[in-house]
Amino acid sequence: MHRRLAVLVMMIFGANAAWAQSPPPLDQAEQIRILLERVQQLEKRVAELETKTPAAPVPAAEVSVNVPAAQKPETAEVAPAPGPMHQHEPTESQATTRQLEARYPSLQIRGFGDVNFSTTDQRGATSGFNLGQLDLHLASALSHKVTYFGELTFNAQPTGYTVEVERSIIRYDYNDFFKLSFGRYHTPIGYWNTAFHHGAWLQTTISRPDMVRIGGSFIPVHFVGLLAEGNIPSGGAGLSYNVGVGNGRGSIISRPGDAGDNNNNRAWVANLYSRPTKLYGLQMGVSVYRDKITLPVVSPAGNEFREWISAAHIVWTKENPEFLAEFANVNHKNILTNAITNNQAYYVQVGYRLPWLEKTLKPYYRFEHTHTPFSEQVFTNQDLVGSIVGLRYDITNYASFKSEYRNTKRLPTDPRVNGAFFQTDFTF
Amino acid sequence: MNATSKRVLTSLWTILWAVVTLHSPSAAQTSRGADVAVVVNSDTPIADLSLSEVRKVLLGERQYWNSKLPVVLLIRAPAARERDVVLRVIYQMSEAQFKQYWVAKIFRAEVAAPPRIVYSNDMQFELLTALPGAIAFVDSRNMRPGVKVLRVDGHVPGDRDYPLR
């Protein structure tokens, strides 16, 4: 019996030792490296201190900060006093300090990419792989008040690649309450369009909701002009705003007027949102957008329309659970005939980061609906009722696998389409 | 079950419990450390912040102390206790979520750069004294002169209701 017990104990400790000797995961290895660096720094520091003469008696002012601040809060602020700590020669730490001081311009580049596979039961559709957008994001501080942001995408086409300037923004910060920028933006209507941009890795799902689809026209995804933004002093309400003036939709209504407006009317946009301090993770907002659309083809009913977009969103940005919901109404009024149409779209998305497997799994579901009336004169029909259910698996902190099942229906006469979609996306 | 078998089973359970307990990461984390002080450059025109204001600063939603003085965020490298406290209490994020948060923040053109990573207390104090507008999180046992300790929700490190621990 004792022999059996001894064998069991040895097995447990053997397994235990093997566990302890298994190679550490990547993050752990990084932590060990950092710890070793810290140990080396501390050893160097001790060696420096040991070579110095014994320290002079510590001035009273310095003693006061070394006692717990709770006892002497009024002495927490102490002017730099000459003492042993400040007499040493320039050290490696000071060199690092100099390196960390801001330098201008300071260009940072980050890339995003994705590779996809899809298969559906839609008649005429083919299954297969496709390369998503290769997205380069540039950020460069030009001074502590002026910053440049850019975003370029490389898009696979049947005949090659197209390059698109998605965003190009120069921003002047006066303070937290007023920041003024000029350039090409993602229009601040609703939430998704300015939260996730073109990097698929940033969003939970494989694709954007149809109402904010890249290349779509339901809302103007891009905007060329100027934008003022900032916080609003509002206490716990945590209000912020964006207000912009720009060219509005171009002759191709899915595109902004990059090279110039196609009429003498400027579009304007206003977005107001709240991040209440008591409910960290919650964001609620409303947006309005006003424009005059001039279509390139003149019909007997005219080619000029007033556009009025009103939108609202509420999101819970934490992942346990994640909740995103957005609604937008696009109102078009024919200037010649005064005929009015209203188009609506909304989506609701929920996700949940599961607590197991180092929180790498996140199942999600999204329902979306778009309605365009038959009398609509600006849009082609965009009707959609669709559901997606999927699972995101974060392979590392910077790459993920996503798999989705989609069920969508466009027109009432169209059949439902079922599809399976897979994506790996990453940032580098 | 005879007495010997009971003894054997008890011994096995004890060994298993000891093995599991020794390997549990929570064993090290449950021991309470010192408070983490919110420390700024001594020229920063602020002495008291609420926890939600500290969160706004750390989330990059407040980027200026005033129109002439930008906030310079200093965060300890992974594995430092101060960083664990900041992530747990203020960000309420895991290490992975924290990294992703800042990638997204820069991508949204809301900030130009992530917080600066500091690898030691020495480096932290060097930067705090050298960079106007710098804010860092320091173990309150390792305080040094030349910096300002902020009250958080009206409390200073050592108070019973001090939130950062």
C-alpha cells in the first residue's frame, strides 16, 4: 500500500515538474525578459550607490514625502531638492528619458490585413478565397498640438489592385474642448463608422453592418471638409461632440467629393454623444447630417434632392457582454417635385467574451434590417433582413480567426441566402 | 474502507491540494500590496482627481491639463504590480484588451501615440521630473521628492478608502 502511495506521489510531482519545465507562453517569456532587464537595472543602480560616499543626512522636506502620504498630504508636493538621489552622473536611465522625450515629427505606421473564404447557396455565386483590404494607418505628431493621421487601403480587383486614400487628416488641438481638423474622414454619423474604420481585426465580426458598408451608400461613409470636435464640460454625463462642414456626397453618391464638390451647397454633420462616468463602457449618441445631392443624370423629375439623415446609437463597449445598436433614417426630398421618401436601417449586435481558454473566444450575433421604399429616387433598393451568428477566436493579441453563418434576404421576391464565411485578420 | 485506505486517500487529497494551491496564480495575487499613488510632475496644475477623472486621463479622453500642458501618460511595463492595479481598477481590462484598446485608439485618430512604457521606478521618476504634464502610478512605499501625489476621490495613499490598491 505504501509503495503504491509512493508511486502516486512521485507521479504527481513528476507531472508537476514537467509542467513547471514546459516552455513558457510568449507573454510569459516577454515578462521574464522584462523582469531580467529590471534586475540588471537594479543591480547597476546598487553598484552605483555602493561606490558613492555615505549619504548626507536627509533633509526634513524629503523625509516628509517618504512617510505615508495619508499622514502628511499637504507635504506631498515637494520642490526638487539637491540630495543624493539627484547628484549622480547621467545614467542609462537618463539616456532612456531623453529617448522618450517627444520628438517631431514622430511617424508611426500600423497595418491591418485579412484573408477570407466564403461559400453561399446563392445561385450564380462562387465559393473561394479572397484577399481583404490591406490597410496602412499612419499617425504622426508634428508638434504637441498638431497631428497628422492617414489611412491607405490596397484593394484586390479582378484586374489588379486599387489604392484608396481612406482618411487624411491634419488636426490642431487647442485643448480637450476644441480640436479642429481638415481632410477626409469617416463621417461621424452613428457609432460603427468612426469606431472601427477599415481594420477588420478591430471589429468583432467579419464584416461591417450593411448600413455602413464600405462602398455602400446608405449613409455617406466618407466626408471631405473640416471638423471640430471635443469634450463638453458636463460633469458625469461625459458629453462630447463632432461638428463638420464638407463637400457631402459626390456625383457617385457612395463617394465624397474628394476632388471638389459637385454643387455649391456644403453638407454639414453634427454628432453628440455621452459616455457617463458612472457607467463605464456605455456610450449613447445622436447624429444629424444635411446635404444637397446633385445626381449626374437629369430626369424629368429633376436631379436635385435635399438629404437629411438622423441617427442614434447605444453601445456597451465592454466585452462581457458587448452590445451595439444603431439606427438611421435617411430622408430625401426632391427639390423639384417636393416628393419625400424615408429609408431606415438598423442593426443590433451582441457578443460575449467567454471566460475560458484565456478569454480567446467570443461568440456573437447580429441582426440587421434595411428598408428603402419603392418610391425612393436616390438609392437603388437596399432592402435587407439578415442575421449572422459567429465565433471570434483570438489567436494572439494581434490576430484572430472568425467564422460566421449568415442568413440574408434582400427583396421579398428573392430567396433567402445562406452562407458560411471565414476570416483571419490581423494587425502588424 | 479500512483505516489505511482512509489515510492514503487523505494523504493524496492533501498532496493534490498543495500542488494545486502552489500553482494557483491567485496565491501570489491575493496578498495585499501597498497603495498605488497617482503622481504627476510638480508643475502640473492639479491636486485632486476623482477616480472617473483618472480613468478619463488613462483612456486618453482627457489629453490636456490645460490648453498649454498636454498629459504625458507613463505606464509601467507588464509584470509590474502598479500596472496590474491600473489595469484592474481603472481600465478594467486584461493585458490583451489594454493593448487592443490603444491600437484602436490610435487608429481612430483620437491620439497620436500610446502611453510611454517605463521599465523601472528610476526611469519613472526621471520622466516624471523631466516631462511637464507627466502622470505615473507609483507604489506609495517608493515615493521620492520632486513630484506631486494626487488625491483620488479625496483620498491619499494609506487612507482606508483609497481606491488604487
